[in-house]
Amino acid sequence: MGKTVAIGIQSFDKLRSDGYFYIDKTDFIREWWESGDDVTLITRPRRFGKTLNMSMLEAFFSVSCGGRSDLFEGLSIWRDEKYRALQGTYPVIFLSFANIKEADFEKTRKKICQMIAGLYDRYEFLLEGEYCNEGDKEYFYCVNPQMDDVDASMSIHYLAKLMYQYYGKKVIILLDEYDTPMQEAYVNGYWEKLVRFTRNLFNSTFKTNPYLERAIMTGITRVSKESIFSDLNNPAVVTTTTNRYTTAFGFTEQEVFDALDEYGFGDRKDEIKRWYDGFIFGKQRDIYNPWSMINFLKTGEIETYWANTSGNGLVSRMIRGGSGKFKDQFECLMRGESIFCPIDEQIIYDQLDYDEDAIWSLLLASGYLKVLSVAKKEAGIPRMYELALTNGEVMDMFYGMVRSWFGVSKNDYNDFVKALLLLDVEEMNEYMNRVALTTFSYFDVKEGKSQDAPERFYHGFALGLLVDLQEDYRIISNRESGFGRYDVMLEPKDPSKDAFILEFKVFKKAKEKTLEDTLASAHAQIEEKKYAAELMARGFSEEQIHKYGFAFDGKRVLIG
């Protein structure tokens, strides 16, 4: 039996000192150091070992860990005499923004300042002896949670100066989860304020800092250079599509299969592959989600461990509020198919509300999508990426997300589906009116877009059908041209069962006098477009095909 599997430990020192399960990622130390890059930004999905690897770098390089050969003996890096001599020889500043998730700018700014002030408290010994003058000491005591923007922007720069004076050596700076507060700023509406503050902090820390030896930043997304990196001298950027550090974060298939054998789960490799494989970094395929794998080794149970480590509120909001075309593409993904779209790995958060290509980019960076193929670049044409959902765990998470959209009217929604299958039009009308009443505004999530609420609701409704009925039905949907027109076809997998065609139409005063007129128009469209012909060609009789029109006027619905 293998070593004890401990959940949630992000300290390399603790993991190694206590002898817990660990997969050797120390080759990352060698690969990064030999790259020679001054400033490196590495993006990977959450819970992919970013913090543990940063802790590993601190333990390896920091003078405070000098002589700690016990942490590295038996690991790959320790077989190299050059690196044994390098261990514990640099001053290191390590800080993390992972827990900065505040609802407004002032609290975010204060928390960052508190974190930096805490670093200063830890290094107060730097003021001892002849290394510091009175000006150094005066500035040192200006660093506190209430410091002004000027002092805050220079604080890490100045700490690096004090460490250089004390140790006589330039400093390595490690910043973990740099973009966490930026995601919160986007969600909570203080993006511009945080960008101004962060840009100044990063400029003095990573660009105009003569005391910097090297630096690494990690995060989930590559925030656009125009937002916060405009003053930096082109940091080396490593994203999920970059062919560098491809095995340093996450577990390779060989590492996973070896662990499964060691812990007595060797007979479950195919199941584990379906659920937790699928991540692709650069050209390296078959990367497994480490958080879910560690939890599985601990419990022996298949669950959505990684997908449920976040509230996924931003993802849900973006998908729920997407256009009909966007939801069509998302529906393809939910059916296990792939889609093609352009990707810009520089995430511009203030474009997410109106540029749906930016949403796909964010979903890719966050680990919900994988790149199956990339089209050859042609002049003047955006490069197209073939995308699919990453694995079974991600699929399961999205199923739960779609169901949650109808949470406030779940019983009515379920009863509507039952009434639909029982051909009970009266009950369908009763339940659907209650569903529409409680969920319409939920899909109308973008300011100034209330006129799109019906279309957003229809597409969300179709996704709900896909999630709840796909075991027994093929759900086919096509967004027709024109505002508010949407068609859904339910083809039973058992050819002896009934099929359904649903046509949605919005009441238009210029063309119709009553909802009954709108309903008649929906049925006319079903006949005009010959939707039933497709089903009949597959062997369904006319009696098996049930055609329903849905006429909407605001939150009022008429089905017939």
C-alpha cells in the first residue's frame, strides 16, 4: 500500500516532511531555471498544483530552507550535483493572491496591503546591523494596511532592495494566483480601479526593479497585456496551448496508472480515464486533473471533485446569458460533439459581456474545454480552434449547472416535462406559465438586453430538455433566423415511442392580434418547414409525431 494520501496540503515542506503521497515534479525547477527568463507567467486551471509548485520553488531556492536536503532527497532534481549546490542560496519573496476575493475595491486593496505588511513583519530582521540607513527604516514602517497607493506600489520593490542589501544577492519573486482578485473585480464591477492599482504594483515589482533575479507569476488566465502588463518587458507567457512545462502541472497518464496500481485500483483505469483525463497542455495529451485523482485515491469513489471546488458562478452567468448561437454551440458540447471558434488567450475581462469568443477563451483557460485541433494560420483569417468538453467530470458539472437554472421552479419544470410526454396540453400550459414566470428574468442577465430575454429563455429551456431527457431522446435544436424563433425536436431512441416537435414564437403586435394567432403561426411554420419529414424519413408514423406551438407574450405562454 502506498503512502498516506493527504487532501489539500499546498506546502511542499509539510508534504515531504510528513511523508505524504507526492508525485515528483522537481524537473520543473530545472526546466524553469535553465530557461533564463526574467519574468514568467504560467496559466493553468485551478487545483492543478500551481501553489504546491510555487511552494516547491521557495523550498528549493530560499536561504531560509538552506541545508534542507531532506526535502529533495530521492527526487529527480537531487540527482544533479549542480542543483544540489544551488539549493537554499537565494532570498525569495513568496506571496499569493488566492484568497483575495472581496466584493469591492477598497476591501481588495486593503487585503493586498495587509498581505504585503505581513511580509514586512516577517522580514523585520532585515533592519538589523549596518545594512539599512534611516531612510530605509522610515519607509519600512510606512508599510501597513492603510498605506497610500504610492507606498503600496513600491512595497515589494523596496522589500527586494532590503533583502539584496542584507544577503548581497538579487531576489526571486513568486506571485501565486495573481488573477484571482481580477476575476472578482470583473464580477463585482470594480475592474478599472483594480487594474490601475495592480498595473503600478506590477510595474515596480517586475520591471523597474534592479534587485530582481527572476520571477514567476501563476494564475488561471492570461489577462491582456493592455490591462496590467503594458509596462512589463514582454514576460515569458506559458498558457495551456504553449509547449513548455507541459508535465509540471497535473498528472501524466503514466503517473496516474502507476498510482492506481499502487493503491489497488488498477482495474479501474478506463473509468478513471473517462472521468478525469482530457486536459491537453501544448502537445502533451492525457493530462489528468490532480485534485480529483488525489481525492479518488483517498476515497475510491468517482465524484465531481475538481468541478465542484468553485461556485462556477461566473461560468454559469456567461453561459446562461449567452445568445442563441452561443447556446447552440454549448448544446453541441453537451452532446459530446466539438465546435470550431477563434480563441484569443489574452483574456480581456471587460469584453466578456459582448464578445462571446472571449467567453470560449475563458472556458478554455479555466479547464472546462480542451483543444482537439488548430487550423493552419492564414493571413487575415482568425485561426480556428476545435474545442470539446474536457472529460466526464466537466460534463457532469455542466449538467448540474443547467438543472440549477430551473432551481426556483424545478418541480414545475419536471411536471411540465411529464405532462409533455403524457400529451396533457392543459397541464403543460399550467406548468410552463409558472416556469416562465419564475425564470424569465433569470435568463435576462445583460444590461440593456431585456428584449433578448425570450430567446435566452428558449435556449436555456432546450438545454434543460437535453440534460433531463437525453437518456431516452435525441434532442435536436436549430435556431431559425429572425427574432425569437426556435425549434426543438425530440426523437425517441426507442422507435416505438412518440416524437415531439416544439416551435417557439413571440407575440408581435404588428402581425398578430392575439396569442392564438401567434400559436397558429407557430403551427404554420412547422408545416411550412416540413419538420416532420425528417422524423418520417427515419420511420416514425405521422401518428407518432406530436407538434406543439409555444406562443409567448412577456411571461405569458400559450401552448397548443
